[in-house]
Amino acid sequence: MSVFGGVRSFRRTAVTLGLAAAVVIALPSWSPADPSNFSNGTAAASAQAFKVNPTASALSLGVTFGISLAGYTNQVAKADARGIDLGIIGTILAAAGCDGSAPTLASDQQPQPLALDSRDQGAANGKTEPETVMGSPLPFITKSAKASSAPLADAGVQITQLGQPAAFTISGATSSARTEIIKGNIRQAVATADIGSIDIGAGAVKLGGLHWDLTNHSGGDSSTVHNFTIGSAVIGGQAVPSQDAGAVIDAANKVLNPIGIVIKPPTFRQVNGGYTVDPLSIAVVPSTTRDQISGTILGALQPVRQQVTDALLKASCKFGSPLTVADVAVGSITGAGSFSLELGGVSASTGDIQTSSLLDQSLSAVPDTSLSSNALPATPAIAGTPAIAPGAPTIITNRKGAVQGRRLAKPIAASTPGHRGGMLALVGGIGLALLLAAIEGDRRLMRRAERTHSSTEG
């Protein structure tokens, strides 16, 4: 090969290496995703009207009324409305009898959820029906649900009245959950719960117009706003101002604590990337006077109770489950366990769909609602409570007496997702074409040199 041929080969190699270096240098300067490149992502919302929760020896027999669930992922939306959720009691009743006989209350005879999927025919038109038990409707509980590929999911439950006047009475309880895309680029999840009125302790405390709401946005807007309010209050027969929910609860506890009842206010907190406003809990707590009286009565009844229990179990082992439920219920209000009535409670979350890559974890999508684990501690959701610790999101009071709503700034992601194509693809394509051309040129040059060398030797 001539000296000039070697120089030309070196020149081609240098050009090839230069092009490869240019492509490598261009890689870190990839363009970030266009903010207008919005994806539906995912959203979820849930709410409950109330839950009756007796507990004894760590065994909870809670029954929840008015559960509304809504959510979507991409274009698939689902809505679920449940008038009554029997929890573990339903599991016990649906089990086969101890003697192999049919269950006390088969699962298909228990209250059933109204569940709609956007892929089901007619789901976009919605459906409304009463709650049923053993095939018979309960007219005081109405469920509704709707789901479409918009995507939109909406669920709700309405309850007219439930309770025992001697203990508590609840009138006008509702819950609703809704998820959708608004303004074309904002994911929205909204959950609400309302209690028309509740009477505690045969009129000792009456609260009206209890309201919970929680709205979470991501995408074109990133914010979370929540409220808890009390519309009216009558304590000890006297009407009291209800603008300050915290003051109302404090005044109610002064009347209820002597009889072993305490009201615990809701709290607003972050849970697994979503947000929650807890229920208002009315709990039966230890009371010396009450527990002494109940202990004396139960002690006197114990011999009779034991005889009745033995006789029932001897007649049929099927009485075992009802007796267990009765023992837990009685024990929960007599010091042997605990009892709570949980009113309201809402949760909501939205965000991009989480993705990951084994090649580069830094390019995985990050939900807009993500916050560090210590950015938002559990805090009382009542206006007038102590200030949030430094570093927490700014507090915005929506209206006087309401739970302080927090509008959260959109977090800065650790990495910015990009998109395929654009200038980088063009540079890469040109570089690859030139590289192939240089290789082909060198191949032809080598073959020409080999032919020249062979003819010279001949």
C-alpha cells in the first residue's frame, strides 16, 4: 500500500471517530418532554359514610355503610358503590356450617357492590339501585355508579337514617367519589362525605351538616385541597357556634367524657403517595362509673349466660358464630374491648403511571403527587391547630371554620422524562450513515491495494 493510501485511510478513521464522538457528546443534551404531551395516567378516590366498629381482644367486627370508590388507568375507568360492607362478619356468615351444612348467610345473599367497568356495555349511562339483603331491597340505602372511557368514574351512596335512638342516630348520610380528566390536561380525583345529622347519647350532643371533601390534581395543575366542617351543634341542650370545628369538638367532649365517650377530630395526611382526611371518630373509652355498673350487671348475669351458651352450643354448633359476635359487641362497650363510630373519611390521589427501566432507573416516570416521606406529617385537620413543621406545604384556609386546605406546589422531579425522535435522532442517523460509508470506503481501498500488490508481484 502507498504512503498516500495510508494517509487517506487514517483520515477516514479520524473522521469516523470524530463523528462517533459528536454523537456521544449529543446524547446528554436530549430534549425534555414537551409539557403539552399529557397522558391520562391514573386517579383514584374513595369515601365512606360511616363505620360501626366494635373490637374485643384485637378482633374487629366493623361494618361499613356507604362506601364509594372510583378510579381509572389510561382509558379504563371503574366505579364501585357499596351500601353495606359486612367485613369479617360477612366472612363468618358465608362459611359452611360446623356440621358441613349450608352457611348461615351465603355470600350471594349478602349485600352486593354495584360495580361498573367502562368496558362494559351501558356503563357510560350509569346505574342506580337499592341495597339488597337476601334478595330483598333496603329502600333506605341507594347506590349509583357510572364509568366511561373519557375516562370518567363516578360512584355514590345515599342513606336516609340508621341507628339506635338510645345510643346514636344518623340521618342523611352520603358519600361520593369521582375521577376524570378536566380542561384536557388535568387529572382530578374528588371525594366527599356528608352526615346530615347525628344524635349522640340520647340528645346529649347533636351535630348537623358534617362535611368532608378532598380534591387532588396533577398534570396541568398540581394541587390538593381539603375541608372538614360542622354546620350546626347543640350540646347539653344549648346551641353553640359551629364555625370553629375544633371548639365544637372540645365542648362536646366535656359533656361526653364523664360517660366514657370521646370524639376524635379528623386529620389530614399523606398515605402512599395519596392524601386522606380521616373520619371523625366517636369512641367508647374506659369509664370508672360505667364499667363498674356494667361489670356488676354482667357478673350477675354470667352464670345464666353460661348456661344459655352451653345449651345453644349443645343444640347446634352453628350458634358458635352468633355467640362470638354477641360477645365482641357487648365486650366493646363494657371495658373488655373498644367501640368506635367512624363518621365520614375521604381519600384521593392522581399521577402519572409508574414505569421503570432496568437499563436506566433515572428515566422512570415520577408521579406529580410525590413528596418525601417527611414532607407532610399527619396533622390535625381542624382550623386553629398548631402550625405545620418547617418544610411542610403552604396552608391556605378556604373559608372560616373549615379544615385548612393545603395547595401543594408541583415537586421538582429528580429526572426529567424525554421523548424519542427530534434532533438527536437526526444526528444519530447521519452519523451512522457516514460511519457505514467510511467503512465501505476503507474496504474498497484495501481491496484495490491487494490487487495492486498482487499485480506487482506477478
